[in-house]
Amino acid sequence: MLSLGKSLWAQVLVMGVVVGVAGGCVENALRPDASLLRELRNQPYSDRDWAIVLRDNVRYGLVDYQTLRANPEPLLRYCALVGLTGPTRTPDQFPGRTHETAYYVNAYNALVLWAVLSRPQDPPTMYDYSMPQLEYDYHFTLDGAMVTLMRIEDKMLKASGGDVRTLLATSRAAMGTPRLAGEPLRPETLDRQLADAAAEALDLPEILRIDHSTRSIQVWQLIMSRQNDFIEWWKDQRRLRTAYLFNVLLELASPQKRRALQSAVGYSFRGIAFDRSLNRWERRADRPLVP
């Protein structure tokens, strides 16, 4: 196991690093420690370390940040590896769309965790207005290039052919976003995993709920802002010329949530109040450590 020296811990904790990119500079850039890059330089892409992170630190879709901070090495190795490998830099390792899509979703989720660890201690939220914007202001090396999480989201959608289920498989360090799966997305099981992720996300009251008193369907704000992407994906899947967001959510939902949606035909859509609090798992007496 890699021993954390001062330089590596500095890389975990320090934000506001200024690096040159395309003749300019980027603030809030997180870059892997040089010793990790040397260690992983010739290693092919693998999600092994990411699987360890999820196995050891994810409980009920939430993150045990205390345990992760005590043993960040697998996360840091994985974040370094996705900076050295990818569909552009090592295309032979990503022979198809499913390989690329799994790579981008896994990398997105891992880099979000790194952004949280870059704070000196777990913040109450990563969405405080006084902090850098998670999706736009943090920069990471991915596939040999410096990118934001928003840029990774665009790459993810492009690689997947606009599959909006990938959005519902990304956990964004807040209780008001989808939960983390307990295992990496993998090319050979990608369709099933994305279907499960979408259904599980829509089961969350922070992502979708029905208010009969106001005759409204309240949904995660990302779904509202990306609703054209949801509709276009569903039209393409069903070979239809016309569709509505209601149809898409009905298709993606679990049977239980589908029945609830069917009771809300004709309701208007509204953005749901965003729960910004950190998606931190905390031990409770009424549930076991391992779900």
C-alpha cells in the first residue's frame, strides 16, 4: 500500500493551485502527485482502485468520508490513472461506446470525491456560494487534458449517444443528487446498471416527488434544465417524433414510482428544492454498517 508522504497529503488538501493551460491559467486545479504519475505511467486503465473505494466507503449510497480520509490512496491512484488514460490518450483500451461511457461516469464520481477531500475538513456542503462551484470551478486532469466536471458531463453524454440515464448515475456530493452505486459501471453490464441507477434515483424524494395539493411533479433541477436531452433520448429510443418529459420519467421509474406518476397525469412540472447538504454517511444504531 502506498504510504502517504507530505507531498501527497498536500495534493489531497491544497486548492487554488495555479497551472498554465493553453497560454492562460486555471485556479482550483487538482493534479495528481508526481510520484503517482511516475508509478502509473505505463499502467493500463483499470477500475480496480475505484471498486475498492466504493466497497470500503459507500454505505446506502452515501459516502463515509471519515474512513475515506483515513485511507485515500485507492482514490488518489484512480484519479491519477484516469488522468493518464482515456478514449483519446489510450484509445485501444476503450474499443466501444460502452467502454467510454463507463469510464466517464466512473471518473466523474471519483473526481467529485477528490474535490470533497481537497477541503481541509468535510464541509457542510460543497454548494456554498462562498466556495468554488463544483461543476465549473474545479479542474482535473482527465484523459491527458484539464477539464471541469461540466466538461466531463458533456463528454459522457456524447459518448453514450445522449443516454440521460448517465446523469442519474452521477453523484454530486449533495443529498439532493443521485446516490453512489456500490460498484463501478462496467461495459459488459452498462445497460442494466444505468437502468438500475435511473430507477433508484427517481425513487429518491430529493429527485422526484408528487405534490397532489399543488397538482405538480417536482423533480431534480438538473432534469428540468436538461429536459430537452431527456426528451430527445426517449424519442430516439422509441423512434417517435413527439414526446414529453412525463413519458421519459414513466419509462425510467421503478414500478412503485411509475404507479405514483400515473396518478399525476396532467400535473405540471416544477424544480425541486435542492438539498445542498453533503452526502455524508453517518453511523446509525438502526442499520448495519454494510447494507
